[in-house]
Amino acid sequence: MRNITKTNREIRLSALEYADDLRRAATVGYVRGLVDYGVVSPFISQNKANKLYGKRNVNLWINSGRLKIYKDGDKTSKIRINRIDVEALWQADNRYEYFNEKAQKEKL
């Protein structure tokens, strides 16, 4: 069991939770490697992001300012999103929701 203290709050991680965190970090690193080596484009369309990560999630991240969008001029409606940023948000938000649910169960 590993303890992580963050702003007066201690989070206990089991070996499986710790391994899951490492897997999530490795996933983001893998995507970054694919982008750095030119295997995949550094940007994806908002439509593709909606399909991969859920339209609700993508819109929430954009509206909250956590995810920056890029437009190619004023005359096009195509919106691009940084592939690494959206993957990192996806991995982090899934982990945050897990800890929120875990904290709620512990209060019961």
C-alpha cells in the first residue's frame, strides 16, 4: 500500500491501483511517442475526439478551458484538438472519478 499526501489529504493506493496509475501514464507516454515519431498526427478533429472520448467529456473540457481548440481560419468550421492533451485529460478524469466514487463509498 502506497500513501500519497496531497494538500492535507492522504490517498492510499493498493498495488493494483498503483499499477493502474502507471498504465495510465504509460498510455499518455505512448501516444506522445507516436506523435513525436510522426506515426500519428499531433491533432485530431473534434468529431473524432467526440467518438473516442465522448461528446459530453470533450465539450466539458473545452467549455471549462481545460482543452484548447484550434481553428484553421475563420471560413472553416473544422476544429482540431491536441491528441496528447485530450488523452491526458481522459486518463486523469477517469482516475479522478474513480477516487471520487471511492471516497463516497468510504463515507457510507
